Amino acid sequence: MAVVTKTEPPARPPARPPARRRLLYRLQVLRHDPTAALGLILVVVLAYLVVAPLLAVLSDAFRLQYGDEAHAGQQPGEWTGYYLWRVFRSQISGLLFWEPLVNTLVVAVGTTLFALVLGGGMAWLVTRTNVPGRKWLAGALVVPYMLPSWTFSLAWLTLFKNERAAGQVGFLQAQGIRTPDWLAYGALPIIVTLGLHYYPFVLLLVGNALRRIDVQLEDSARILGAPRRTVVRRIVIPLMLPALSSAVLLVVGRVLGTFGTPYVLGLPADYRVLSTGLFQSIRDRSTGVASVLATVIVIIGILIVFTDMRLMREQRRFVTVGGKGAMDRVSDLRRWRWPAYALGMVVFAVSVLVPVLTLLLSTVTRTPLDLSTLTLDFWIAERLPGAVGFPHGVLRGTELWEAAWNSVRIVGLASLICAVAGLLVGYVVVRGTAPRIAAFLRQVSFLPYLVPGIAFAAASLSLFAVARGPVPALYGTTFLLILVMAVTHLPYSSRSGIAAMMQLGREPEEAAQIAGAAWWQRMRRIVFPIQKGALVTGIVLPFISGLKELSIVVMLTTTGTQLLTTLSIGLVDYGYTQLANGVVLMIALLSFTMTYLTQRLTKSSLASGLGG
């Protein structure tokens, strides 16, 4: 008898929910945790504001610009090597590139050596000796970095300026002492003034490295019979190499992008460096040449930072294992204690007191520094004889106050954007679940640090000079200046945001999410209040730096938007030295006040770790 078995049909896979339900589910997830969407938005924004300008300036270096078709024999917009030939191989390439490149290298090497000797010597003095007042000296010797870099150059002109430049001559020339051009302008004064401004970098980096060296290593080598030279060569120098290399490359990178000092002290003698050559090309509307020069500066800046990173990786083998036995013994100077203190005070006087007092006295004397000609006209006079364009004292009229308001408004908005963006980048990098987005944000947010400021401003100008798709032309607008200033300071705020978010656990947010709080409520009531310290630092530090910023501002502002920095440089161009000095003193006062308030607010110090 046949048995008939009933077979069951194969089980169907569960029905896939309809597309509308899937979309609603994803939107519901994003509403409670929009980190992925926020990450994508930040990727798009940073790609356009950071990467696109560099690509645009590179494109402009290889595309023919309007007005050059007769020289190149091509049509505007076509790919061309004309600008490469003009910058590197033409009859004027020496004037456009090679001479400024050599001058830049001379200034960079000279400034670095000057800063290393001065900063390294002062670092040893305040960290490894028992010099009196070492804690006070450690803080006082950092003050030069709080001043605008061209403070020193204007003070130099007040002392050594001769008749070659327009305006009133300097103190020595007014006293009948002829100052030669090589002393008044060119390489020597640029090196000295930049060295006085940048030696605090060396002081901080080398000083902190000296504090981390355990002197018991040196004692052990001496007990085993090693002479002092061997100890220095085999122990101290290898341990100091990371700090020394970072100091050297940091100073070189800063010198590469600085504009104010080479402009003030180099222009009268036609001494050009790459930054002033780039500015001159922009002002002459030579967009293609400016793009090539900006690309060269960008490449050099990136190579400098990558070299520093490579050296740091290779030198990590030179480490000390600290523990309870680590010692930070200071050398007893004995009878040389007070002479060493006097030396430190001389450095402080030369780098802070002399420049500031020189500028101040020049603004209250008709003949520079001649106390028999005391006057307050340069501050409060209603009418200055012979002055055109700025015919009154600094505090009179509306120019200073409008420039101050523009500076506070523009720099303040840029700092606020920078701080919030940095914290959001840190949030996505730490809280996000997409490692590629996190890696992209981490790297791109740091990219502006690799590019000197004047080159990044030129790249942004190349991108936003004309309308591109839905983005209108922003050249000459305040909005562009705010954006570029925020982006250039983003590396600091993003690193601060990442570090701050790594120290904040997920538990407070998870508890709020369980209680039904939306993402924006969690950010507003939990993340931002807890991270208010990082936010304040992310706002105030870019604000202080932005007040002194000239390289970016001079490239992107127009005559209708005057800032304190561009106002002072404009007065230098007119030859109104005393008025320019007064504006710079106002900038220095604002910068020093904000730095002091920041240190009191955050209970930190620029010289923390030194002179302890």
C-alpha cells in the first residue's frame, strides 16, 4: 500500500518592511543620534573650505587667466605652463621667485639661529639654574609673543630709519648719526626683529624638554667617568633632539608665512621674500603668478611639518622612563646668580620694554624720542599739519574706533565659529561609528596648520573670487574674512575638542537619551556645559591670535573694511610713523589684556611648566 506524504511548501523569508517604513525608522534613529549626519555635513563643509581652496589655487597656476592671452598665445581657461615658465625660467624669474626664495632662506636660517641661541639660553637659565626670580622670568620672557610681530619692526624704524623711506627719519638720523641702509632695512633688521618675536617658541619647547630630563642620567655618566662634553653629546643632545627639531621647524614655518615685518623693513630697500612677493602679485592682479608662488609656499609648509612628524617618530627611541627616582636638580650658579638674573632682565628689556617704550615715546614726541618736543597731538589733536588721509590724532575721528569694532566683531565671530566647529569635530571623531569619517575630519581639520597663513588666504581668494555653482563670489566681503580666519585657527580648536571629548564618558548622554532627551537637548544641556572650559579656550585663544593677524587680513580685506592691523600698515605706507605706532600699541594693549584674562579664566599660563 502506497503511503502518500504531504510536503510543506518552503518557508518564505520574512517580508521586508516597505521603503517608507525603513525611511521613517532611519529618520527616527537620526533624530535621536544624528552623529553620522553631522559627520557627513562636516566632511562636506571642511572639504569645500579647506581642500577646495588648495585645489583652486593649484588649478589657477595651470589655467590661463584673462589678460595674459597675448603673452601666452592661448585662450583664457586653457591649460598652460606659461606661469611656471614665467616664475621659474623667464628673464624676470629672478625678480619674481629666485631672489625672494634666497632672501626667505637667509631670513629663515638667520631668525632660527638667533631664536635658538636666545631662547635656548633663556630656557636653560629658567629651568636648570637657581637664578633668582626664575618663575617670574619664565613668564616675562614669553611676553614678546603676545605683541604683534611688526611691533619690533616699527620700533626698529623709529630708531634707525633714514631718509630712504618716506616720512620722518628715526631717532639716530635726527640726532645727526647717519644710519646705513643695511642697518635700517633688509636682512639684518628682519632677522633680529623676527628673532625677538619668535624666541619664546624655543624657550617653551626647549624649556619643557629640559625639565623632563632626569639629571640622574647625567650624574650616572659622570660617576662612570664620562667628561662633560661626552655627557652633553651622548645624553643631553639626543634627549633634546625632538624639542630642538620642532622648535627649528616651527620657527621656519612661521617665518615662511609672516608678512608684516618683511613688508615694513624690506619694502624701502626692495628686499622681497616669498610672502611679500605673493602679496605684490595679488595687488598687481597677476593671478597666475600669485597661484604659482602660493603653491610653492604651501608645498614648503607641508614638507616642513611632515619633516617634523618624521623626526618625531624616529626620535621616540630617545625617551626617559620617569618614576619616583626622577629628579629635576638645578645648577647652583653661586656668585653668578645675580649676573644671570641681570642677563635675563636685559633680554626682557630688549624684547619687550625697549620696543614698547620706543613706540610709546615716539607717539608723544614730534621728533622721535626727543623729550624736548613732547606733545599729545599724535593721540588727541583735531588737526595734524601735513597729514592727508588721517589728518588727526589716533584717538580722534572715527577710523580707529571703526577699525577696532571691525576687529572685535570679525575676529570674535570667527573665534566663536572656530570653537563650536572644533568641539563638533571632536564630538564626531570620538562619538561617531564611522572610522573613515573620523579619520577624514581629524586630518583635514589639521591641514590648515600645514599651510602658511598668507598662502591659505591666497588659495581662498582664488576659490571665492568668482561664483562657483551655488556659491556666490565672496571677494571683498566680511563673510569671507570670517570664514578664512575661522578655518585657519581650526587645527587648534579641533585638537582641543577631540582631547576634551575623549575625557567625557558616554554615561551622561546615555542617561539623558533614556529619559527621552533629543540630541540637541543633550548637546545644549550636557555636552556644551561640561565642555565650557574647552569652548572658552577655543574662543579666546583664536581671538587673541586673530587680533594680531596680518598675513590673512591684508590679503582679504578691502578699503571698505578696515581692521586695526590693516590700519597700522596703511599708516606705515603713508609714512605716518607715529600714528602707526599708536595703532600698534592699541593692538598690543588689547592682545595683552585678553591674554591676561584668558590665563586668569583658565587658571593656566603660557609659561606653564617653566620656572617651577
